Amino acid sequence: MLLACFIIAVISAAGVFAARTDGMLKWLCSGFYLLQTAFAVYIIAAGTGETELLFFTFDRTGVLFHALMAVVSPVAFGYSLWYLDRETHVQKQLYHALFILLCASLTGVYYSNNIAVTWIFLEATTLCTAGIIYHRRTQRSLEATWKYIFVCSVGIAIAYLGVLLFGGLSHGADLSYAGLAESAAKANPLFLQLAFVFIVAGYSCKMEVFPLYTIGVDANMAAPAPASALISTVLVNGGFVSILRVYRVMESTAVSQWAGNVLIVAGLISVLTGAVFMRRTNHFKRFLSYSTVENMGIALIGLGLGGFAVFAAVLHVAGHTVLKSAMFLQASRAGKSFGHYQVKRLGSYINVNRPGAVVFMVAGLLLLAFPPSPLFISEIVIFREMAMQEKWILLAVTVLLLCSVMYNFARNIVRLCYNHVRAVPPVEKPGYGLLVPVLVLIAAAFVLGVWQPEWLTVWIKGVAGQY
Amino acid sequence: MLLALIILYVVTLVYLPITERFRNYTIIIALQGWILMGIAMLRLHTLDLWEMAFVVAETLVFKAIIVPVILMRTISRTGINRIAASGKSQFNALVLSIAALTASIIVTYYIADPTIDMVFFGVSLYALLSGLILITLRKRIFSHMVGFLVLENGVFLFSMAVGVELPALINIAIMLDILISVLMLGVFLTKIGGSMKNIDSDKLTMIKD
């Protein structure tokens, strides 16, 4: 089944490359996303288990994040069709083919049960994302592409050193996470610490957390906004899943507490970075990207704390995925109306697109963890875990930083909706075809936050402690 | 013989912060390719013949010939010759490099794990740090490219430490080498180098807050 999924992705991408008309391209892509969604539904219905491929397993972690991608990527594709109206056919071909290949690569990352295979598929995401960033073919996109390739390559090479260290520990045995957990339990602690630091530092470029977070922010700025919706959510999730799996390996070792502390420090610095730069930046997409840095920082802190906070971290990432993609997609409409993303020159959006402005405000409030947001639950649980572990300074600093984040986030959203600016674009039609998918994403956040059916809670708890 | 090659490899890394001519950088990269080939032949002789041939071809053809030729062409085409605008002086770079060497020795000494060849590990760590120092201290993008290649060579060297037991890891390292180097050199040569002559990284400032 998984092999068929990869083959379909490659054939679809090849078909898109070969498509002679925009109509053909649209049908091919639609077919792929339909199959991808059907595939995700099938796996959820069939339950977890082995795949026909040696290095992949349908575990709860993989299925959850694959399902999230199956929700977000078709919506981002639909927005891309509307957003890319000035491009040549060849540009569209490349963009959509890379979109499909990125989804396929991420499927590999989510389901991989082997540290080296995870690394290979993460590397593949670099190639796909670089092509998407270069889509505009301007000096700015060239600069962003160069920086993305360069920093990701350095990050991935550093992470590979970590993979090699784990390979050395397994001493010729397999590199599956389960096998590594066994060999790591008896390994030299300093060796494990080095391997873990290399991997977290390397994969941070994908998860958009400290130290290599900058590259994700730059990529989101240069890429078309619907692509940013994908980069800032499902690609970031790929980094999260990779770090989560390695962290699980570390849990069986004598340095698990130390590894948790590394994640907490990286997470806290990420939250600090988000808080500082969300105030400083004058570009709306960068502003949303720094919000991603901040949210992923919170998720890392949750992971590092361990216990029930791991459940909160997973819930946080899931909630962030649907909400941030909704924000980016709505931002693409605002950006297109205004013709730019300069925060200081954006305003009166409530008069331009009233439903769109409401989407910004609702999604913004949910992203700021106001109840009934799933992020409210996750943050409360993380704070409770900090209190239970008597990490009072960490709790105080995190709350303080989140206050700053809330203020800056709310300020920019209110400015976008109500600020008086000279150049206000003409009133937009509601465009229900574009509005409804974003509302579906926000509704998904409500499902996670308010309804949270029993099977979903059990599923997420499984992700948090399945191994 | 193996130890002599590794010492020579370390010497190339120590020379890296001292030199300021791009031609010298290219020669160092080529020399490292030859040294890695020698190490591969001595270290991995127990591997399957085809796998061994693949490794040797990668180190010799790709690392020691193709990449240096591409770099030399870039030097001729763009006219860049030396580090005109270095971030720090050569002296500072050397001090940092020696500090990195010391740190690598100390870490290796404290790990002292029998599961992995510690000489390979220590030298790889030093190569990683040397590459990062070059990327951080130098402003010219050409230096960044060389820094990345040095870093990658370090990773490849370390893959040989575990490669006797896990040849698949060496193959992955080779794929990393070829894929990323081709991509980066391609972008560098056809796009960046073409549109911006003699570029410093501080000219890449269109993307900022």
C-alpha cells in the first residue's frame, strides 16, 4: 500500500511535468490529493501495523501527521491554483510537481522506522522545498533558495554525523529506532549526548527551532503564500516527528533527563526568538513564521518536560498545523489584495474582505491559545507539568514571553484589520470557494480543542507514549 | 600508512585558516579527495569489490577531480582570487582552528569508546568544526562553499569509521555528497555566480526583517 502511494506520487509528478495544459495539470494534481486523502482514511480505518516495505511502519505518530498533511495539502493546492495566475505553464508545472514530491517525501519521513531512512527523506524535502522557494525566479527568491539549500545542507550534514554516531553504537545491527533504543541503553553517555545534539541541531532547520530556525523564516517569506502554508506546518511536522523519534530512543538511556533539558533550552530560546522578532519584523509572512518558531519552541519544551506534557506537545503541533495553515492561506488573499506583505502598509482589511478579516481574528485568537483552542489545552498541560516538576523559573519566563507574543500578535492582527492606511484595495468578493476550506481548517481546530472525540484523544496519547 | 594519511588530512585542515587564496582552497579540497581515497582503500578493503569500487570512484572522480575543476572554473569565470573582505584576521582564524582541534582531542579523549574508531571520530569532529569556522568567519560565498565541502569531507571520513560494519551508511554519505554538492555547486555556478560577481554574503540582504 505504501509502495503504491510512493509510485502514485512519482507518476503524478511526472504527469504534471508532462502536462501540456493547465487543465490537465489541475486534474492530475486533484487526482493525487484525492488518492492521498483516501490513503490516509484507509490507514486510519485499517489501524496501525507493518507495511510491505521494511523501513516503514504505520504507527500512530506517522498516521496522525500523515492525516494532517492529507487535510492541509489539498487546501494549499486549491489556493495555489488561484494564487498563481501570472506564472507561465512551465513554472506551474514545476511548482505543482514539487508540491506532490514534497508530500511524498514527508510521507516517507512520517512513516519511517529507521533513523537513516528518515534522514534520507528529510534530505529529499530540502530539494523539493528549494525548488518551490525559487518559484518566482527573482533576485530575492534566488537569495532565499541559496540560503535554504546552504543552511539545510549544513544542518543535514551535521545530523548525518549524529546518525553515524548512532550507527556506531548499534555496531552493525539495524538502524531501526527500536534497535537503537536497545543498543543506546548500554552506550557511552557522552557519545549519546553528542549524537543527540548533532541530530537536534541538524533537524532544527526543518522544525524551525533554535539554532537553525532562520532558514524556515526566510523560506516562508520568499515562497508563494500557499506554499508557506505547507512549509510552515507539514514540513515543520516532519522535523518534529524526526526529533520525537530520536528523543524516544534517548528515553531508555541514562542521559534522558539531559536530553530533555537540551530540548527545553532549545525550545525556550525559540520562544524568546519568536517573541522578539514578532515585534521587530515588518513582513507579514515573516511575522507568521516567527509565530511558528514560537509554537514549535513550546512543543519542544513539552517534549523536554516529558510525562503528560508530551501529549500536550503533540496536541500543540496538531492544532498549530491546522491554524497556521489557515492563517497563511488567508494571508495569501490579503497579500494579493494589497500587492505586498509590509505590515505597516496593511490595514482596513475588515472593509476589504469582512469574512477574511473575521478568519484572521478567529484563527489568531485560537493560535494565541484562547479557549476553546487546542493550544489552550496543550499550553495549560505544559504549564501544569512545569509546576509539578517545580520548574518555577522556566514557568515564569515562558509565561512572560508568551505575554509578549500575545501582545505583538494581537497588535499586528488588529492593525491588519482596522488600521487606517492610504492605499486600501477595492472590496473583495467573499469568494466562498476559498473561504470554506479555511473555515474547515478552523473547524478542525475546534474538533481538536472542544469536541476531541475519544478515539482522537486515545490516538494522540498513543503518539505520546506508544513505544 | 593509514595514520600518516590521517595526519596529512589534519594538516590540510590546519592550513585552511591560514591561506587566503581561493586557488589554495581548491587545491586543499582536491588533496582531501585523494587522501580520502587512500583512507578508503586501506580501511574498507574487506568490503565487496563493487562497493569498494563505488567508494573509490566517488572519492577520486567526484571529490578529487570534478569538484575542484568546478571550483577552478568558478575562480576563472568570476575573477575572484582571494579573501579581500575577511570577517576576521588569519591569526584569529588560526587560533580558533587550534581551539577546535584541542576541543576535538579533549572530546575524543573523554569518550574513549571501543565501539568506534576514535581517531576517525576526532578528526571528523575537527573537520566539522573547521568547516563551520570557515563558514562563520569568511564573508565570501566561495569560502562558504569550501567550508561546506570540508564539513562534508569530515562526515564522509567518519562514515568510513563505521562503514566496515555498515556499508549502507557509506553509500548514503556518498549520495549526500553527490546530490547536495551538485545542487549547491549548480546553483552557485549558474545562478549566484552569474548574477552577482565577486559576492560577499553581506550583499545577500534582500531577505531580512
